[in-house]
Amino acid sequence: MRRAWLAACMGVAAVRLLLGLASFPVFGPLDEHLHFDMVVRYARHAAPQGRRRLLPATAAVFVECESWEYVMREAQARFVGQQEPSWRRIHPAGVVVADVMAIGNAESFEPPVYYAVAGAWMRIGEALGQAGCRLVYWVRLLNVFIYLAVMVVAAAAAREWYPDRPLVSQGMAAVLAVLPQDIFMFVGNNPLMALWGGGGFWLLARGLRPCGPAPTETIAGAACLAAAVLTKIAAVPVAGVILLLPIVAAIRAGRGSRRAPLILNAALAVAVTALPIAAWMRGGGPVAATEQGLEEKVRGTRGMTRAPWAESLAHPILRPSGAAVFTRDLLVSFWLGETFWHGRLPGRGAAGVLVMVTTVCAMLGVWLAPRNRRDPRRILEGLAWTALGVMAAAMALFSLTTDFSGLVYPSPAYPYLTSGRLAITVLVPFLLAWLAGLDRMARGLGFPRAGSAFVGATLVALAWQSTAAILRTAPSAFNWFHLP
């Protein structure tokens, strides 16, 4: 029954993702053209060494496929003569391609794992005859397999730790089946972080079982965390918190014969995580591994500068109202995505309210439930919330110390970095803690069915958001359905 339920949820997710990634035009507003350029580089065995301009091949696809629908309204597109796809109109392609090639690729400082995998996937697509705009959609297709793997890992973790709580063990697959996080619709390294983060959390958490950890699980879990960091530097805060799992297991063992093997296990996890990252940092090419490289990526190529201390101390995030705006927008973006359409962010409606309310309730559930220090599930939930909190704190610190003058997002009027996709590494641990927290809250208040009602209402709202995104973008003349 459980396998059939997971298979059904995976089928729903696959159909939703296929329709979604085909409906969204190329290129998406979340730096998809930059990520695609990196995939092309790795497919051509030309890994960048520092900041690079776009390749001619990428620029040509950009000119052919780029849609105005993310950033402009129809009247604006008509005014500048771009309301039709490029394959339906005549334009000075050579001049435009040359202009696009001048764009600097800030993603050239990022680690190689996703781009190497996607580059191999691109070569398969090219062998099958995919080219131009269709090749971008082919690379997007990789996200379907990544997402289904995330669902398998998440469902396995939920079944293993909450076999007696159907709201958690079955709710995990249901939530992922309808989750409207749109980062999985575009070419980019963020989706793979969710898989590595979930895999690392699940495997290292097994060390908290009474039988203790298996070395193979520790090695595999730590390798997942290393892969997360080698997929995107933004995974570092969450990976660091998850790496505390074997350390906590050693501390819980107390003094005795069991503690020494657990200490060695924790050391093994740290070593397996750190060594690949250290090797990458010493490789010469990964400029982003250094503070100077990170500084150039996030500030130099993005047009950001360090804010003077006087401006930082006056930042609105230090006030309750500003902190509330930051927290609200980060959580909603984490759940629902952040893709603009026709120059504005689509309405969140009931989904935005429900994800905020249920997240707060789930956090309260941690404190309302009876304390049991020997229950390892409480440790898992606590570390999941801690990981999200550490990531939020890192993004708040960046917002606090950066001057966004001249930018659209973040900007002087909205000086907050609230891109939930940057925290996607914590997706599986967060959903596990969210479901468990709602279940604990409902049971603690004496209304066991209230948790199911909360989750059910959220599922309906999330499903509508996912459906609305597809209905909104499917008629576009720029998407896969309308390619020549």
C-alpha cells in the first residue's frame, strides 16, 4: 500500500513537472541562461577558470528563444517589437548575438557537480537530435528525474522514522507531489542540492538508531553533503548543520564502550565531507572557493557592494517590521517559488497564508509536545529547524551588509535577499519537521485530526498554485508547445 501511494504521488509529480517545464518559456528569470551556458561549457569539456562571458552557442540560443513574458507586460513587448517569438520575425541576429555574448556569467564561479551531470545529459540529448530551444527543454527534463529521486529519499526517511504517524509517513509524498516551488522548472544547480541535502540527512540520521551507524551509510551520507557543497556554495550552512548528526550521536552515547566507535564515525563523516571540498579548492580552477572569488561572484558580477557600517546599523531588517517582512517573504518564496510573470509576482492567495500559519504551528508543535530526550526524532526535527534558521541568518546577514544601489532585486527599496531557492538543500529535513510538528501540535492540544486538516488544506492550496502556474504559462507562444 505504501509503495502504491508513493508511486501514485510520483506519477502526479512527474506529470506536473513535465507540463510545467514545457509551459515555462526559455529563458527563466532565475539566471537560467547563465546556468545553461555553464552546462554547455561542461558538455564541451571547457570548464571555466574564473569569470567568463557567454559562449557564442549560448548567445545564439538566447536570441532564438528568449521570452519577454517574465519581465514585461504585453503592451511593453508590443512597443519594442518583441511580442512574437524570434522564429516568427526578422531581426539582426548577428548584432544581437554579439551583444548577448558581452554578458558576464556570474555562475562561472560555482562548483562543478551539477554542470558536469547536466553536461553529460546534454550530450545525450544532442546525440538524439535535440538542438536550439529544444535542447534547453531537454536539459530541463533532467530535473524530473532529480525530483523523483528527492521524493524517494524523502519518503524513505519519513517511513523509517515515523512509521506510526501516517500524517508524516504518507504526507511527505503528497506534499512533494504538488509542491509549487518553480525552481525545478528551469535549468540550474538548485534542484540537485535538494537531493544531496535529503540524502545526506537520511543516511547520517541512521546513526541515531539504537543499533548505531553503519560505516557505509556514514560514508554515503557525508559524500552527499560534500556533493551538495560541490553543487552550489550556498549549501554550506545547511550541510554544516546536517553534519552535526554523527557528532550528536557520539555525544548522546555518554561514557562507555559505545562512545569510541561513534566518535570515530563522526570523524569519518567530517573527513569524507571535507576532503572532496578541500581537493576542489586546491584544484586551481574553483575561484569561488576563496573569499576573493565569492566576493567577485556575489558583489562584482552582480553589481553589489559592501554597505558602510552606518547603513548596516540603520537597515530595516534590524527592526521588528523589517524582520517580519524578511521572514514572511523568505518562507513564502521557499514554498511557492519566485518566478515573475508579465513583470510581477503572481498572487499567493490562500497558499501564502497557509504555509506561513502551518510553519509557525509546526514550530510551536516542537515545544508543545512532551519532552523525551531519548527520542532521536526530536533531534532530527530540532536540527532541521536549526538548518533552516542558520540559512535564514546567513541570508539576513548578507542583506544587512550589502548595498543594493542600482539593482531591481534586492534593491534600496527592498533591501532583503529572500530567495527561498538558496535554502533548497534543507527541503527534505524541513518537510519532515513540518509534518511532524503539525502532528505533535495537534496531538498535544488533544485534537489529533487537526494536523490532518491543516495538511489537507495546505495540499489543496499548493495544488492550486501548481495548476495556476501551468494554466498561466501554457498559452505562451514562446514555450515548448509552440516551437517550430
